[in-house]
Amino acid sequence: MARPLRIEYPGAYYHVMNRGLSRRDIFLEDKGRERFLDLVSDISRLWKIEIYAYCLMDNHYHLLLQTPRGGLARAMRHLDGIYTQRFNRAHHRDGPLFRGRYKAILIDAEEYFLSVVRYIHQNPLQAGVVSDIDRYRWSSHRGYLYKSERPLWLNTHSVLSRFGRLREYQQFMDSEIEKEVVDFYEGPYQRPILGDRGFIEWVKQRLGDRARVEQEKPESRSVFGLGVERIAGATAKVYGKRLEELRRKRRGEENEARSMAIYLCRTLGGHKHSEIGRVLGLEKTSSVSSACLRMKARVEVERKIARKARRIEEELQKSQGRT
């Protein structure tokens, strides 16, 4: 799995999360949850960060935020670091509380803003903690429903302004999460950007000269450096085939290498179905989507296929080290 992408720029939107070391609980009582939310208030005030959604589970947390002035790393050091100190003091322990550095997924807010809010608010439902998200106390959803439970630092306007009535917001939050979003979060390879290749290119332009620096970092190469041709080439090499063989269509016969390339182009490169189809010889985007889903299912249950996917990723890492 890719490490968190360390890209910061003013105005960026992030889905930030962190989990307890060895999946241990980071919230043991309501007072601890309240201490954590007090610190969220601090980072909102000190670094002018906009908070749109949150959810506190027993062993992890989720935040959807925007950094109008940048400064995500400083804010998160404050949040995780001070909370760890207070947790340790309250429970007579020492040492790290979290499994490591927070994970921050850069969000294409134009496409996925509401979807990520819904994903965060449905976390207790998907985990089987509650059967109705309206009843879960430790997420921002209740702040959206009831002004009396809304923290002053929670920005609800940006979400609610997209709905005519509160009831429409509630119906959206109760509706099914898009399969594309579920696949992004639950797939074996989680990209550090939720957005298509066009958004990634926009980020590169937004960063200017800094994009070249970021592209040299191992955790960023999978986003900035992996084109469809490169992924397809590495796949062909691992399968012992020529690139042209991945593009061949044979009626009634699955081209496993091509399906693998399609799957990795989506999960590692974030490319659009139409772009993948153009390079790999599939005219219909539905065919690309179907091949991707079939291979995803195989990677999840077949060890041999999963090992092959890892070998291709290793080959990509080696080839990038040579460029």
C-alpha cells in the first residue's frame, strides 16, 4: 500500500485518518473523545483549517478538512502529538499511541466532496456499531441534523448549501455509497489521491516547480510517474509477453495480462477507463470496468494472482529508480 502523499498547497482538501498502534483503542471513554474534539477545535482556530466532517471510532478517527493556508503537517503534529500526551497522562502509560504518521488522502472536492462526507458518516454503520447513523454520537452527522449538537468549528454550510432541504441531505447520507468510492477505500492498493488523472495533472500544475521534487519521492511516484504505457509495459514483462500481446482480442478467451494491466492502471495510476481502453485496445469503457472488477476480485482471493500484482508493482518501483 502506498504511503501517505506529502503534498500540501493552500486550499487542498484531505481525508485524514489515523489508527491505534496494533489496532488498539485510542478512545477509552467519552472524556477522551471530548479531549480529541477540543484539539480539533484548536487546529481549526490556530491554522484556520476548515473541518467538514469527522467520525471517532474506538481505534481510529476520520476527518475531512481543507487547508486554506496550507499547514496540514503542523496541524496534524499538534492533533496527534498533544492527544497522545493527554491520553498517556490520563491512563498512566507512555510511548506511541498511533501506528505511525497520519494518512492524508488528497481529495478532488469537485467530484468527491459529498461522497467522502457520506463515507465518513457511514463508518459506524459499515462497522456494525449502529443500525442508524442518526444515533451515533461521535460523528459530525448529528451536528448537521441538530444545531444544538453542532460545534462552532464545524463547517456545515458547504455541505448543506448543496441540498434544498435538510431532509435531502439526510436521504443522501442514508443512501448507498458509490461502488467506485468503496473500491477506492477497500481495494488492496489505496491510491493517495481520490481523483482521476486530470485532477492529478491539475495538482502538478498547482504545485509548479515543487511537483518535480515531489515526483522524486517514493510515495509520490505511483501518482505522478505511472502512465498507462509504463504500467502495461511492466505487466507484459512480468507475464513474459510483448506489449502488443496485451492489446490482442481473442473471442471467448480472457487475456489475463491485459486484465491485470487494466486493474493496476486504475489502482496504482488512477487513470480513466477511456484512457486505459485506448492504450490497451478496448473500445468500450464498460469492458475496461468489467475487466478491472474481475481482476480485483481475483487479486483479493487468489494468492498467485496477488503475488503477480506485487511483482509488477516491484518492477515499476525498480524502473522508476532507473529514471
